[in-house]
Amino acid sequence: MTQSLEDYLEMVSFLSDEGEVRVTDIAVRLGVSKPSVLTALKVLEDQGLLEHERYRTVSLTEKGVFQAAAIRKRHSFLTAFLRDTIGVNPETAEKEACKMEHLLSEETLEKMKAFVKKNR
């Protein structure tokens, strides 16, 4: 899955926590156009990760919930690592974690988690 599609899936998950998810909400939060959102939603729907009927709300499938949770967990860990372990300011930590979550291998992420656990 591309970085962009992961961002869309993660945003649908975040917005689901707040209630109904609409295309407009996704577009506003990600700073993209509605047509861009619709294109991404179609791909995610084809992958079985969400359901969306035009002019209706967006919802994650069971598979989508599982995958979004993994993305959010990775993002949350990286944000906390940057902020709490190495002292990056919270705003920068959030932005950089968003970039890092797509680039780091599972091996690197596991080593970072082990480092945190060892140095508590």
C-alpha cells in the first residue's frame, strides 16, 4: 500500500472515532480535493478496506479496522519515541512520525521498541 493510501486509511480511522466520516471531512483534514479523496477511497474499497457509497458516509471494514489500527499504532509509537525518548518538540514529532511511519522497516521499528523497553 502506498504512503498516500495509508494516510487516507488512517484518516478514515481517526474520523471514525469522532462519528460519521464524509468525503468532505477527509479532504479538509488532509488538505486535498474531493476528487482525490474519491479516487483513493475507490482503491481502498477495491482492496476490501472500506465501504463507501457516493454521497454517503465512509466506513472501515473489519480488514480496514485491523490495518488502520496497525498504522495508527506505528504512528503513535514513533510520535512518542521522538517526543519522549529523544526530546523532539510535540508538533515536530507528530509531523516527522507521519513521514517515518511509511519509511521504516519492521526490523528498525522493533529495534526502536526494544531500545525504549530496555531504557525505561
